[in-house]
Amino acid sequence: MSFYTNKIYPWILDNTDPKELAALRLSNLKDTKGEILEVGIGTGANLPFYPKEIKRITAVEPSESMHQRAQIKAYKNNITIDWYQGKGESLKFSDDSFDTVVSSGLLCSVDDVDKVLNEMYRVLKPGGKFYFLEHGISKNKKIRKLQIRFNRVNNVIACGCNLTRNIENHIRNSAFEIIEVFHVETFAGINKLYPPVHGTATKKSI
Ligand SMILES: C[S@@+](CC[C@H](N)C(=O)[O-])C[C@H]1O[C@@H](n2cnc3c(N)ncnc32)[C@H](O)[C@@H]1O
């Protein structure tokens, strides 16, 4: 891993989270419960927003330097992380292991969105909830053009992050059943390029 991916990018993530995202993180996580898996936990930006009763979560994250930053936030928020270094495309957990699966800012960056969704679905218990707070292709034509134009440069600066994925379609085409989904197109400045798509999906009980 380069100095940039190891040191600078985690610092960027910790210092450029749009202010508007805090409210979305809070509402995305407010009903999380039970055995929780967060895939791509990064520097742990979600940790301050879990309900106070949550004392332990399982996290999968490929980058050790991200994990080190996440540990600091976990300590401050009185949460223990059972950390697994790895990727969402291949989760080392049995089927139906978790009550809740969480992802935020992950599906833009993974190598294979559909594989990650399949894996998250597999490890979620029937009736469990998948809470996502992602970003993707804008519904606004002008922003969409900018996203296509800057996708390559963003991909380099943001370590593999894509601006042009249609995350809602990926989730709709997966085995998950979407309960609710929202698109936010009100972010200002450069954050317009990262319009959040967030919501809840479930694995139907048979
Ligand atoms: C933009 S960061 C978001 C971090 C955090 N979830 C947040 O909300 O700030 C994307 C994270 O996904 C991780 N990541 C990238 N590819 C991954 C994969 N295939 N499986 C799991 N995590 C991955 C990266 O290492 C990084 O920590």
C-alpha cells in the first residue's frame, strides 16, 4: 500500500465528511440492533452514530490503517470492534449470522458490487435489515455529466471510488427486498458529485 492510501486517504476521510452526512448517518443507524456487521468500516465514521445500547460490532475492512483510526473512535464510543481484515466480496461468516448489516460509502469502491450484495445477503438472518448510506449517479442531468467527466480523476484521488454507479438498481437487482430508499440531491459544492442514496432492505423470512 502506498503512503497515499495508507496515511493520506484515511486522513482525508476523517476530515472531509460533509456536515450534512452526520444527520443521515444517525437516521441510517438509529434502528440497528442485535449482531451487527459493518462492511468497509473505514475510519469508523459511523461509530458515534450507533444507538448507545450497541457495545459490540463486527467489521470487515481491507485496510489496516483505516482500522487503526476506527479503533480510536470505537474506544471513544465505548464499542468493541471484532475486526476481520478482508473484502466484502468474500465474507468469512456462516449463512444467516447477523441481525443487521450496515454499509456506507462502500459500494462505490468495491471491485464487484453484486458479489458484495450477495455476500451481505447471505450472512444476514432472514428478517434481518440491511441499512445502506451510499452515493451514486445523480438524478440531475447536469450533475450526471460532471460525474461522468470527473469519474476517472475521482477514482484515483479517492482510492477506487466511482461516481457513476446506480446503487439503487444494484440493490433492486439483488436478492434483497428494498423497504425504503431515498435520494438526496441537496448537498452543496463539490459534494453535489456524491449524492447520497440511503435506505433499508431486508432478507425475507421464508
Ligand atoms: C469511502 S470509504 C467509506 C468508509 C466508511 N464506511 C464511511 O462511511 O466513512 C470506503 C471503505 O471501503 C473499504 N473497501 C474498499 N473495497 C472494499 C471491499 N471490496 N470490501 C470491503 N471494504 C472495502 C475501503 O478500504 C474504505 O475503508
